Amino acid sequence: MCRPNPLKRPHAFEIAAKLNKMGESRESLKVRIEELENEIARLKNLLSGCTEKLVVYSLQEFVSTEYLRMSGLYWCLQSLQIMGKLDIVDTDKVAGFVKRCQQPNGGFSAAEDHDAHLLYTLSAVQIMLILRRLCEIDLDGVTRYVKSLQNEDGSFGGDENNEIDTRFSFCAIATLFLIKRLKCSINVEKAIDFILNCYNFDGGFGTRPGSESHAGQVYCCLGSLAITGSLDVVNKQRTARWLAERQCRSGGLCGRPEKLPDVCYSWWVVASLAILDRQDWIDKSSLVKFILACQDEDGGFADRPGDVADPFHTLFGLAGLSLVNAFRDTLKPVHPVFCLLNENIFESGLSC
């Protein structure tokens, strides 16, 4: 009885069929690669499309946005810098506007003839650091202004009306750190004590002691703790878990439980996780898809898909994409504490 030969060669038609199948797979792979390359090119063009809209916004003056113009300029300039497009801006015009907004008390206002506020003071400092012209403003005046707003319990009022909010604690601490005046101006220990009094059992932070946890406040408080070298006082696992739970089914992130996702939390949440070195605790790919779905075909990002784009959401959409290392050849690396380029921080001799 003849036994089958295990070394018997396959029939010619079997070889031909396998070769055909391999050829089909190769062609399918080529088509898929081409589709992905086209999609990447399309997305890069959309990101570049942000530029013109942002520049038009940043260089024109509108009465309806006068109350936040300083911050609006920061959002626009930083967006352009992330994309490597800052050279299309008239920086002399921008710097001149900023300097005209410094008030006699040393703080900065949103626009000329407005009152100074900590929010706009930080924005002004960020702008001048971006432009590498920080030495052109009165830094002693800035220091006096920030110091004057600290309360006995360590908290900060946003302005002379003394509204208390952990956002203002961050603005004060970040402003003084960026101008290298933090250690010799305010009571840092009391400032940290106030922030820790706003730390909640769920791992989040509120605006004031006893207030509900919110992602924006978590960012501000963690940023303040990072700047002052005090991060070890928080339960990093608990706080990171609260932040990771902000990711919605759409892939987007929300500010607190049972709320809709919003592009701006792509920054507040991811930056907070980056400060804690826990940015891998969320699904980055689904977040990127959500952010890109919020793009406007004419440029910019909106809060959610289908809404109108604006400079605020454009910056924090781009910054969020940068933090998760999306489009690394297009978007420059951003520092998670200051929302400035890493190169700006390192060039200034700053680290935290």
C-alpha cells in the first residue's frame, strides 16, 4: 500500500490561487494606505485652516468682545504658535495693545479703559512671554498687584471686588512664577492651604471649600500645586480616577458628572492627567476623533460637533491634540501647566 508523501509539492493551481490572494491583499493594503494618507492630509489642511480665522479675530477690535479681548489675544496667539504660524502676526501691534492695558495698580485689563483683573493679567504675561517681550512691561507693578489680592486665608480675589475662586489662585501663582517673582511676594504656604481646603472626597477640587468638583478647578489646583512643588499632598490615584471618569461615550470629555462633552475639557482634563503622569488613563484615540469632529470646515474648533467655532475652543482643542501627541509633525509640544509651548518655558529658564 502506497503511503502519501508528506513532502509532496502542492499542485500548480494551488500555488496560483495563493499568489492571486496575496496579490489581492497587497492591492487592498495599498488602497487602505492611500486612503489613510489622504485623510491625514485632509486633517492637516483643516488644522491649517484655523490660521486665517484666528488672525482676523485677533487683530480686529469688536465692541462685543472687548470685555475679554486680552484673553482672546492669548487664545489666538497660542493657537498660532502651536501650529508654527506666529510669524504672520504683527507682534508690535499686539505688544503695544498689551502695554496700553497695564493699569496704574500694576494689573492688566481686558481692553484699554477697563479695570484690571487677575485673569487678564495672566493672559498679558503669557502673551508677552510668547512674543519674548516680557521685559517691556512693569513687572514690579504686576507683582504688587497680585500680592494686593491675597486674602488672610491664602485665597485670592480676582480683582478689587474680591470674588474668591481657585481659578484666581492659579492665575496669581502662575503669573508670579512666569515673571520669576513667586518666592518673594505672596504667602505661598497659605495659598496652598486654601487650595487643599477645596479638595473634595471624590478626588476633585471646587471653586471654594465645600464647592462641587469641576475639571477646570482640578486643573487650576493641580497646576498651582505643581508650580509650588506640593503635588505629593494629593491622592493622585483618586484624582486621576475622577478625571478619567469624565470621558463620555463619544470620546469627548466633560467637566463634571452628567454633563455633555466639550472640546475645552480636552485641555483641562488631559493637562491635569499629564500633571499627575496619568494621561494614559483615557482612550486617546476616541478623544482625538471627538476633537476632530468639532472642527469647522472654514477653520477653528467648536465646543461640540455642529456648533460655531471660536478662539477659546480652538486653542484648547489644539492644545489637547498636542498633549495626546496627535499630529506631532504639525503641532508643537505644549506644557501641561501653563498652556505655553515647552520651548517658551525652557527658554525662559523656568521649570516645575
